[in-house]
Amino acid sequence: MSNITVVKNRGEPVDHPEGGWGWVVVGATFVSAGLTYGPSIAYPLFFLPLMQEFEIGLGEVTWLTGSYQFGKAIGYLFTPALFAKFGHRGTAMIISFLSGLSISVASLGPIPIVIYLLAGAIPGMCMAVFGTTFYVVVMRYFSKRRLLAVGLTQTGSALGTLALSPLLQYFIDLYGWRGGMLLLGGLTLNCAVASSLYRPIHLKSDKEQTEEPVCRTLVSSAKTILVIPKFWLVVVISLTVFSGWRAYLRFLIPYAQYLEIDPMTSSFILSIYSIVSMFSRVAFGALGDRKGVNIVWLLIVTELLTALITGCVWFVNDYPGLLSNSIAHSIAIGPMHTMYVSVVCDAVGESNFTWGMTLVGFIYSVLGSSTIPLIGMLVDATGEIRLAFIASSILLTVSATLHIPLLYPNRQQEKENQQ
């Protein structure tokens, strides 16, 4: 790492374009998000076939998603160095190939641990880089319409779930889980094409960069962020809110199958969830860009509402009820997907945004990688799958409460604005 140097920016510096090629970048990140986030949300479709073939319980098979989260933690550590060496576009193209190849090879896995590594940990590492890239490249092109642009990007993950959930289930029914995983790896390779459209841009707000060892630059940036109190609050918030959201989605399909709903019909629950989520994310993104809208208050209210909706799953015992609950959930959770980036940016300052997202993602992934497996173990121990949704509801309630200190002025952002 000591031989890596930070590449100087080239070209005349400009302000945020607020459009132009930026909309092409939004379209490219939309496609990439659909082919990366979508499959990770649809992973529970592999749970039942894996449990049947390897004769393992739900608590163990959820390590597929647990290893995915742990892989993301490792990936976040390398993200700034990869950006510095290869740029956003080059990094995304390399990662696309690695992720697709790893998932494809996982289809040959002889034991669960190999599958967890190749389909979970390694793609998770790649997803950490991808996830940071989506936000960074879009935010470099937009300032005034930033949340709308992020919302449009995030609809890609919803559309990916919409399309890939029934498609993966069809592949699994037709070719088995191994064939489905092989085809999923092939789809992921297409992200390299979309990533080629991430045209670099030199902004006036960029920090002056010199030919110096990247490790020195990265350590300096990290130290600046780690002493900001609100950064650590955002870390805890991300841990609780995203763990609560993922717990709901990870156990939604297993609960549908527990209610004896056939697999294909169960997969359509995620598809409907994604359709509604697409509109929800764009709508809340546009709302967040309007003057006078307090993003923190909106997050508090919607997360409490989401917690209530999640807890109501306890009383759901049929397909119409579960579908209605998932639709309400996808609407209420919308602000989390589009406004989370604004919360991080406000906490650490725009100039430290890349490192802020990286560190938040790393810490969340390390601590959050065991959340779903632990909830799975609780389900196995009690035999009551609905407890997973109670746990999810509690996590979302805690997250909403922790947002309250963010209502106070942010000194880091005020200091940056004065400069």
C-alpha cells in the first residue's frame, strides 16, 4: 500500500453540473444497483434449497447473508485506496468482474462454507465498493437535486429485486439452485458495462491533491472523521436501522413459506414490495430536496411507523395480509434509502463524505454481519419465526429514537461552510 500514490485531478475544475452527463451516470448507477443490491435482497430464495440439500437449519443458512455483510466490512476498508489508485470507473469495472466470477464459481460449492465464501463474503466485499461508488459519483454531479438523483439511483435496487426475485425463482425451479446461482453470476458481470459510463469529473470543491503516499492521506482523513461525535451516532443509527430493515426482508420469504404459500407466489411478494419501493424512494427523494423539509424529523416519524408495521406481522396469517403489510412497509421505509446519505454528509462534511460512508459502512458491516444469523438462531431455538419481526421492530424503534440528537446544529458542517 505504501507504493500507491494519489493521482492528481486533471482538467478544469467545475461546479456540480446539476444534470447533463450526470443523468447518464444516474442511469448507469441505476442499472448497477439493480444487478448488485437486487440479488442480495433476493438471496433468501436460496435458503430452502440449501437447507434441503445440506440438511441444515434456518439459523445456519442465514450465514449466507451474514458472510455477505462481513465481506462488506472488509471491502469498505479497501474502498478509498482503490478509488485513489484506479478512480471510480476503473474500480467499479474491476469489482464487477470479480463479483460475477465469484458467484458463478459458488454454484460448484460442495459444502455450505464454500458457498458462504464465494456467494457471500467475496460479493459482499465487492458490494461495499459498489455501494460507495453509487453515492459518490452521483453526488459529484448533483448538489441542489442530490436526493432526487440518489432516489432515482436507489430505484435500481428495487427494480432489481422486482425483476430478479421471480426470475431467480424460475431459474431455481428449472435448473436447481446451482443453475440459478450460475446465471446470477453471469448477470452481475453486466455491471462492468454500466460502470464504464462513470465519467470522472474535477470539482472546484475538491481538496488539492498531490503525489504523496495514499496511506498518509487516508489516515489523515480517517482521524478527522473519528473525532466527530455525531459520526459515531450515525454509526449506531445505521447499525440499528439497516439491521431492522434487512431482518424484515430476510425473513419475509421464509415466513411466507411457513404459511404454506408456494415459492413462486412468495417471490412475488418481494416483487410487489420493490414496485412500491421504487415510487417511494423517488417521491421521498424529491421531497427531501425541497426547502423547509426537516429530514431528521421525517426519518424519525417514518421509522417509528415502519416499526409498527413490522410488529403487526405477528397477527398476519395469510397471503393477502402479508402482501398488504409488505406494501405498507416499503412505503414507510422509503426515506431511509434516499436520505441516509444526507445524514452522513451533514455529520462529517461534504469534503469527507467518501471516508464517512466508508467508515460507517465498515463498522456497521462488522457489527451487523451477525445480526441476521443471531435472529435466525432465536427462531430455531424457539420455533417461532414471527419473533424475527419483533426483533426487527425493536431495532427500528431504537434507530428512530437515536435520531433525536441529530436535530441539533452540526458544527462540522457549519465550519466547512464558513471555509
